[in-house]
Amino acid sequence: MRYTLEKLLRDQPHRKYDSYVETLGWLNIAIVLVICAAILGWSFANADDNHVHVDQVNSGGDSFDFEVNQVGHSNLIDFSFGHDNNTIELLQSGNNNYFGYTDAWGSGYSWGGDVDGEDNDLIVRQKCSTTTCNDNDFQLHVWGDNNTVKFGQGYSLNDSSTPTWNYDGNEPGGNFVRLDIHGDNNSFIGSQKMDTSTISHTMTVNIYADDNDVYARQAQNGNKTLTMTIRNDDNDVFINQRDNGAHTATITLQGTQPTDLDLVQKGGTTQTYSLSQNCVTSGGCSISVTQGN
């Protein structure tokens, strides 16, 4: 069964909005879909359309709640999901925002969906305030049970389970994130926020195990590249890269015991750190690294 919702707003002399939603095989699913377009004080001549495209992989969907709010133009949502009590809330404000399957392997429709499993909770907000925004990409690949992912592009989040969504009214876009979560009971809360048009923030996260609690935050200007891989159980990881230095952190934790890692890199001077750990001690591991002032 296929539903198409298009041309919620008719062409006007100075703007155009065209949005559609396509779904396949939806059964016993509660959907809340709000698609909004606003000029935000600008006059867009022949502005490109916003698009929402969501596919359900199988016919046995359960209690899937999906809410999307698009404000602006040239925003795209394109992903597929499996079944069982998933909740996804998306906000795209500005232009050139993307949420969907990754360009690393393409659509996950053929093997279960880009969001597959039970009780996933994804809340992603993308925001840009400039007339022409740099691309904001949030690419995902979430399988497993009871995962919680909250992420803000253009926002600054704290590490609470109900984080604040701090926005200062100045955001040029250009944040890139690629996310993998393949485990049970994971929690990931992160954000990337810039203050000027100096674009570089990049974050790649892979979590393939159980019961991880990870918080990562990159803020201010310049390169902040973070690559993080966690493939063991019961980690508690806090990573904070901020200020104007071009910080780089590459972290891999693959121990067999609980691991605590607290890494903060800050200041105007570039800080670089690379950690690869295999912890097998009975009491687990604890590491704290702070660079900069």
C-alpha cells in the first residue's frame, strides 16, 4: 500500500514548497507527520523542495511513531525501518539538511532497514541560520534493542537523558556525522555546533556492543574530527572537543571489562590524541585525559 502527500502549499509568486511522503506496507502504525515550510524572513526565488521518504521493510510494523518538521527548503529525509515500538522525531530548519541512510553502504532496505530492531528512540535536530547553509548530514545504521540516540546539528547538547537544545541563533551548517549502533541498551547523546563559517566538524561513531553510555560534543570553530569505535560492554565514555583549535581524537575501546574514559580537548591550540585499548582487568579501566586550557 502506498500513500503520497504532495503540494501541501501551492506555488506562490516568490516561493515553492513541495513535500511528499511515501510509505510501503504500513500496518498498525501510529504516525504523526507535520511538514512545515517558512520563509524565515528571506525571499527564496524558485526554492527547491523539501522531501520526506520513509519505507517500512516488512508488513508487521508495530507502534511506530514518526514526527518530522521541515522549515526552509532543500531538506531531505530518506530512510527505512523495521518494526517494534520505534520512535523517531526529526527537525530540519534552514536548508541543505539530510537525514537518512549512509553513503558508505547505501540503503539498508534489503537487509532490514536503516533503523531496525525494537524500542529505538532517535531524536535528531538540524538547524542552520544563514541564507545559504553548508550541508548538514546525519547518516545512521541502527540495529538492535532499546537504543537511544539524541543528536543536534547546530545545537549544543548536555549529557542529560533529557538534554537541553541550546541554539545561539548563529549557525552556518556543515556538520557531518556517520553513526553505527548494533547493540543492546546503548545510549548516545552528541552535538556539533559552530559559531562562524569555518566549516570542518566531522564525527564517526561505531558502537557494536551492549550497555554503553556515550556522550560526545564538538563545539566552536575549526577542525574537530572525532572517530570513535566501541565494541565491548558497559562503557561510560565522555568526550568533549571544543574551542578554536583543530583537535583530533581517534579512540578505540575493545576491552572485556567495564571501561571509563573522559577525554576533553580544548583551547586555541591544536590537540591530538589516539587511544586503542583492550582492557581485561577484573575491575575494569578508568582513563581521564585533558589537553589544553
